[in-house]
Amino acid sequence: MTIDRFMPVLVVDDHGTMIKIVRSQLRQLGFADVDEANSGAEALTKLCARRYGLIFSDWHMEPISGLDLLIAIRGDAGLKKTPFIMVTGESRPENVIAAKKAGVSGYIVKPFNAQMLKVKIEAAFATRAKALGERQAMSMSQSPRSSAASDTTPASDTSQLKFPGRFTSDS
């Protein structure tokens, strides 16, 4: 699977050192456009202004945790398909389960190297491609009546957003 190394990537962590490590490893993998946010709130602001192709977020941040950020992103119709990899210092089963339920694309435990990061990125995009293919197959198998009914349904209900998102179209 070919991954666009020129897509914008957002790294979210409240520790500057960790941002530098992830940024350096992403650059080793050939990613040219790596942006950063020092908090979940700053990430939400950046996500309102720019579309990112991939998000890395630390789990432990205050006041908006990585899990809260993930839930907000998955709640926005325009952002919900963005691959999201959670970074954490511990592999507690309850955290992994919570992240999976919230729709995480990948989960990586510190410390990690560029090769491990590459594997997680490829897996996140492979899972996304598989899900998109399944949705397309399902939509093609719908009867004309049910597909016509879905065309009249609004693409999103912006009143349900958990933050003032700007990407409300489902693309």
C-alpha cells in the first residue's frame, strides 16, 4: 500500500521532547509536512483550520486527553475517517479497549522506533482502506429505494459536534 508522504500529519503531545521524537521519526520515514499541537485544545483548533491526513496523539494530556480528542474527532462527520494513532507510555488493557471502542486506528506504546511507527501507520491505512471498500460494496448492494432514502438524509447534524468543527461534509 502506498501512503502519501506529503499529506499533513498532526502530532499532539503536551511534552515537547516527545513531539520532537515523533516528528524526527516521521521525517525518517519520508513525511514532509509534520505539524504539532501541545494540547488537545490546540489540536482541535488546528483541525478546524486545516485538514490532516494522519493524527498521532498522546493519551495522557490535560484538560483534554488523547481519548477525549479521539472521541471529538470521531464525532465530526468531516474528520471521523482521519487515521488516528494513540501514543501511550503504558499498555493497560482497559485503555486499549476504550481506544478501540472510540475508533482508534492504531495504538503504540513508548518507547518505539521509526520502523514500529511505519508498521502502525501502514496498518492504520490498511484498516481504513478495507473499511472504505466494505462501505462501497454495501452501498452498491443497496436497493434503489433505500439508496434514494439515504440521499435525503442530511450528511451531518452539526448540533451534535463536541467542538466547533469546520469540516462537516463527509469526504
